[in-house]
Amino acid sequence: MTCPICARPTVSDWRPFCSKRCADVDLAKWLGGAYRVPSEDPEDAEEALRAAGEATPRPH
């Protein structure tokens, strides 16, 4: 098996990665939204807008 980030052989301590660096690169991609899957479903868009509206603080 090869590392999905750099294609070097994996190391059992970091599997499926070859090193902590590649594991951290992958985590940063997850946190940054690089692995998101866009949706064309109108219900998903409406739900996201509702959630964003609820999360936005309202002025007093």
C-alpha cells in the first residue's frame, strides 16, 4: 500500500500514511474542506441556509 499523499510506501505507525507529516497534510485537507462533496440537492441548500441563519447572532 502506498501513502495517499506522496505515494511512498506506508509505515505501520502512520498507516495509511508514510509519516506524521503526510497524516497532518491529510488532516489539514479535511479541516479546510478539500474533501467536500458538493450537492445539487435543493433540500441540502435550504437546510444549510437555515443552519447558517440559526448560527448567526442577532443584534439586540
